[in-house]
Amino acid sequence: GESVGLHLPTLSVQEGDNSIINCAYSNSASDYFIWYKQESGKGPQFIIDIRSNMDKRQGQRVTVLLNKTVKHLSLQIAATQPGDSAVYFCAESPNTGKLIFGQGTTLQVKP
Amino acid sequence: EAQVTQNPRYLITVTGKKLTVTCSQNMNHEYMSWYRQDPGLGLRQIYYSMNVEVTDKGDVPEGYKVSRKEKRNFPLILESPSPNQTSLYFCASSSYYTDRETQYFGPGTRLLVL
């Protein structure tokens, strides 16, 4: 079946370092990918997205990279801050009105 | 303020007692969806709706019903709740015709079925 997975359940980084969160997806038909951030006690919050006709997209302190050859998605966070501590989900959309989420990576930022 | 609201935020009930979790959005979004979130399983889609009177099953629809009589509301109904429906539920919405995959999530409803 369809699935989106993340490589590591937990990532611990030092404040100020860059973070890289990885995700592998399985549906070749997916043409849209999103990263969400979920803080404790809250719903997922949109961070950044990318369409399948792009390889890279940059936002404020965040960059998403898409490698369609190996079906890999990554989220890079520059100069990680304590406020970045959260669970990060990647999600794919096979253009059917559905979103398929990965299981999430918990980012822990050490002061 | 643009937002998705859910009520109640917390609910404890007993097996078999019908309940409804409400979801409302004020962004005039066409698309609305319900998810459940369980440890180790991530977010799984229960039902979604492309527009008023249009609903469709997600990945885990068993034991749930939805209705979409108005654009802003998308209630989730558990006719006969069971303990395996204990979970954290999220409602989400998006503009289907302009930016449909960018879903905005509500704060969540934590349900415990005894």
C-alpha cells in the first residue's frame, strides 16, 4: 500500500546547528509534498511545500529538497532554535484529494 | 482570525454511546477532512469532503460517519464508539480550487472510549 516514512524517529541537535530531517515516500504518482510541524498539544502546522517539477524550494530558514529518482524528501532547518523543537511530518499527495502522512520525526534542540 | 475550530477538545465516553465532534472553518474552504493520530501510526485520514454534500472515505473510515450540509461545518459522528476509537482527532480544511493540499488543522480533540 501507499506509505510515507521518515528515517529517524528522533533527531537531537545543538542550538544554532543546522537540522536535516529525511523522508522516503513510495507513491511514484505523488506530485506534491508538504512538511508539517506539530508542537505538543497542537495540530500540525504547514511549513513548506514542493511540487514534483521542482528539486528545491527555500523558505525562511527552511529548505525542502526533493529527489524523485530515489523518492526522497528532506527538510533542512538553518540555525536551529529551541522553538523548532517539535514533531515534523512529511506528507505526499497523489492528487486525489488525499494526504498521506509519514510517522513523524521528533526534533529535540539542546541549549 | 482564520481558523479551524473543533469541539469538544477533550471527551471521555463509554462504549456504544453516540457522539459527535464538530468542526468549523471560517476561511470559506471547499475541502475539509478528518484525521486520527495514534502513536507509531502517524496521521491517518478518516473521511474527506470536496464540497457541500460531497464526502468520500479516507484510509480508516470504519466506525465513523460524516456529513457536509454547510460549507463551513464538517461534523464527525461515532454512532457506537468502541475503545479502539480512542485517539486524537484532527479536522483540517483547504481551498480546493486554489491551494488544496495546504491543509489548515484544528487544535485536535482527544477522545477516550471506556
